[in-house]
Amino acid sequence: MLSQKATTPIQENKNGIIKPIEKTFLLSLPETKLQQLKQMALDKKTTVRNLINSAIDEKYFNETTD
């Protein structure tokens, strides 16, 4: 019998990997801030999406990322 990992309402199972469910959210930023975020992401070799997620985690959820 195959065991299937249980997921919570905030997780989804994709190809046997449990990941958090992500929802698309439209965010409007001044163009200058967006350009600065893009440059910061390039400097850190990451994406703007990851940069924003990391900043939110550090500021509001007391999680630090490398």
C-alpha cells in the first residue's frame, strides 16, 4: 500500500513534493523602486520575487534567510 503524505490547506502536493500554495497578487510599485529591486536581485543573484519574500519574512515573520 502506498502512503501519501498529508497536506494542510496551505500546502499542495506536486510530483510527491509538498510545497506551500502560492497565490498571485498584483503589486504596484513606483518604477524607480522596481528598478532598484531588480538591481538588488541581480546583485544578490536571486529574483525580485525571492527578494520580496525574504524581506517580508525578515520584517514580519522574524525569519532570517541566507
